[in-house]
Amino acid sequence: MIDRLRLFIDRLLPPSTTAAATDDHALQVAAAVLLVEVMRADTRIGQAERDAVQRALGEKFGLSPGESRDLADLARETARTATDFHAFTSVLNDRLDMARRIRLIEMMWQVAYADGHLADDERHLLWRVGDLLHVPQGARVHARLRAAGESASDSPT
């Protein structure tokens, strides 16, 4: 599967692109797939979750709204054919330090809370991904609380 992803990325990038740019794109796709998987874990996918994924991608990678949308679309397509998370989490573990992995987990929680409802499947997915990213339990809890606090402050009173 990783070979197919690399081939797909290679076709998207111009021939003069360096290996670093390819690695950066693989990192972006890996993070985007995990964010999209949180959205897909809830059977009720709404615009709020789509917007949360695109916002997170824009923030994490400094992408324009159009680039974030394109990356989210690519991630949805990639997630459809993925058989596990290891290919994505291994890229993230190799390239991100602990603080950035914790921030990604927080962004995943933000997607989960975006619709105002936390599904059991979303919670389970975040537990699994947190383990695969080697994020300590305490850091995951704090990331969840920060995301839940943001969600509560964003909702109308």
C-alpha cells in the first residue's frame, strides 16, 4: 500500500521535486488520513467535521483553504483503500517529535468534537492512534480536554 501511495505522490509532483518535498507530502497525507478517519468513524459526517479537518490541515501545514480541501480529498481516497494505520503512523513517528504528535492528537479530538457529539467509535479510534503514535496516556487526556474546552467555548450559549 505504501508503494502505491508513493507512486501516486510521484505522479502528482513535478520531476524536479526533491526527496524532501516528497517526504513532506507523505507526512501531510499521513496526518490528513488520520484526521479523515476520525471524521469517518462517526456515521453522521457533517459539514462541521469536514471544516474541522480542513482547518486542522491548514493550521498544521500552512495550507490555503483550497490546498487543505485537496489534501482532505486525497486523504479520503487513500483512507478508503487503507487496511491499517501503521503505514501512516510510522511516517508520523519518524518525522514528528512528541509535541507535534500530541498536537495532532489534539486536532483529531477537535474533529471528533466538531459536530457536538463524541461517538464511541471516534473515542476508540483516538485511543488506538494515540498508542500507535506512542503518545502517553496523560498527554492524550490533556489533548482531549483542550479540544473539548475549545468545542464548548465555540458552541452558542
